[in-house]
Amino acid sequence: MGKRVTAIDLREDGFSIVEMVGGRKGPYLKTFVGETWESSHPGERSRQLTKVFARQRIGRKRIVAALPLSLGRWIRLRLPALSGDALEKAVALSLQEQSQWSATEAIFGFQARKMGEQMQIDAFVFPEPAVQSRFDLLKNAGLNLRYFVPRPFGVINYLLFYPVRMPENEVAACLDFSTQETEITFFDREGLILLRSFPNPLKAENQYDTSALAGELRLVQLKLRHDGKLLTRCYLSGWMSGLNLEELTPAVTAHLGVEDGATGYLPPAGLLSVIGREGSKTPGALTTIGLALEGLGYTPALRLYPDDAEARRKRMRLSRVAAGLSVLFLLGGFYFQYSARQRNKMIISEKARLAQSVEARLTRYENLWSNRVPSLRFFTEWEKIAPEGTVITALVIEGNEVKEVSGYTPSFSTLYQRLLSSPSLRNLRIRGGIRKHSEGLEAFRLSGPMGEGN
């Protein structure tokens, strides 16, 4: 028997579990279970999971769990073409500005794709308490969680596993329904393009409001067209009792602009055939199968580890200890120099010469750093002056010249006054005027040379 992986989708209305085994002939689905919660209490939910795993004899050692977008945020960033630690630090800084969570209070992960001279970042940020509560729920059920994956990647992974479902150069959408929320995912073979998540719009008697959904789809279609993307098909996933397919299917087809017949549920074929005739209508089916495929290594995804925030806190504590030891070491060095000066003037002269050499090297390294990473210098100064809620949507820097920085801010007048008082950014000038954004923010576009700074 090959490697086994268990994927679980924890929703507010219930849970879905898939146990999958990887074999020489490909993966096969061993077990699928979908149930509603019997209680809202976390302890009772853990006990319910324990009973299900025991009754179905499902493996507990390799668990992959989904995180719904409703718990956190998806944020798209455009950053300079950095790599390694520099890229991670730039992403963490940008996420902290936009999500209001510090790097030690949140669990986040990101995927980077190079777009010309910039990096396009798709980041997912979740507050640590929300992630910890799900981790505890699984741990109390006796399950060994390896990592979390944002829920939309489950659907993407399933469809990417079957190339016939996702031909080259096509953009597809998936509308995933549960009793609580609707998730809309747009993607191609390169990965995620656009993501929307919102509570289910309901009419009287808990009927799904298709007209409200149509408004969301129109906005998304305009965004895709603006980006030059052509949507070719739309898959449906999940179900809720108030959903009317006779209204839903034509509304989706019309407002997303796909051809007739290009909207619908997947047939019960392949791995879905094990679940039964309902197949992709079963809540969590595509998500858990896609996560299990990722756990077996068939498809890639973005992984989020529950101890990431704690690891970052430990690194910060260690850095503080190291800084303290460095201070003590420097004080000891000064005392040694003072004592040596009293004993021997020749030693003092030699140490002075060495100190000047070290200082010259440090100055040279600082100059090299300043010349090679002007983009980080920009972010450091921007963080000091940008009003809360300011979002950068585009940034192009060549040498010390800011070719373009554009975005949205609650108050451009405040931002501009701070720019004028900044030694590094006071030369930036307005390009194209200031426009009001639909959410009440002010859109801006600036360019100009960066100053030398302090």
C-alpha cells in the first residue's frame, strides 16, 4: 500500500473528510465522509471527529486541513523583484500595513510570480487565535495535523489534476456553496487569478438570492476584462437547500459571459465517482480531494503551518538576546581599550588604526547596500509616513528614480504633507490628478527622484 493522506474541510455547517492513497497507477480515494455538526461546542466537535475516524478506520497521522477565507484575508501585492529573506520581509511589512496584524500575531503564507521587473504576490493572512482554535479542535480529536491550506486551493488542485478540465491558456471559475458562505475562485494553469468570498445572500424563507450573486459576478467580469482575461467555463461545487439551479445556471452564464453549457457541476467521474451520483454537489468534496492530492505530492499548493507565529516570536527573542550580548561585548571591549590605553600607548595606536579600518569597511558596505537596494529604502521611509489604510497597487523603481507609485489612501492631503517633510520622498510629484475611489478612498499616482535621506 502507498502513502496515505487524510484531508479535512472544517466548515461552520459541518465537515468533510477524504482519505486517499497514492499508488503506482495513481491515487485512489479510500474513504469519504461528510456530516453536519451535532454541537457548536469545540469539545463536542472534537469528540464527534474522534468517533467518525474510529468508525471509518481513517488514518490519523497525516492530516491536511482547509482554512476558509472567511477566517482571514487574501491580499495581492506588487513588490520589487526581491528574493529570499528580503522578499519575505517586504511581504511581511506590506501585510502588516494592510491587515493590521503584526507578523507575530498572524499566520501567513504567499506565492510569488515574476511579472516583468516586479513580483506579484498572492498572500493569505489568518489571525493566530482562529488558526489555533482549529488546530486545538483537531489535536483534541487525536489527529496529527501536518499543515493548513487555504480552502480555494483544494478546488484548484482538483481541476488542475485533470488536464482535460483545464486546457492551456484558459481561465476557469468555480462557485463553491455551503450553508454559510459562497466562494468564487478564478484561476488558470499558472494558478490563482482572483478570489471572492462573502456570506450567502438570502431572500425570504432562506432562498438563495441569485440576483445579488449576479451583481457580484458582473463586478468580477469587469475586473477580468480590464486585466485582459477571457473566462471560458464555470464549475459549480457544493450545495445548500435554498439553491435553485434553474435560476442559478443561466444567471451565472449570462453575467460571467461564458457560452451556454459551460456552467455546471462536474460529472461523477474519476475520483468523484467514489462519492456517488451527487459528486461535486456534496459540500467539501472538491476541496478535500484537492487537498489530499496536494498532500500526496500530485499538485502544488500554499502551506500554512500553525506554529509559524510562535517561531517568529522565538526568532525575535533570540535576536534581542543576541543584541544584548553584543552590547555587553561592546562595553567589555571599551573597558579593555581603556585599560590598555593606560598600560601601553602603542597598543592604543594599533587599535585605533584597526577601528578606523573596520569603520571604513562598514561605511563601504552601507554604501553598497544603499545603492543596491533602493526599493527597501523606499519601503522603510514609506512605512513611516503613510497614513493608516494607505494601499500601494503599483511600484516601479529604477536606481534612485521612482518611476511610479500609485494606490489608494483615506486622505491624500495628509499623505502629501508627510511626503514634503520626508528627506527621501519629498521630491515625489503628483501625476494625473487625484481621483475618488468607489469605497471613499482617494486614488493617487506619484513619481520623482528619491532624496539622500538622513
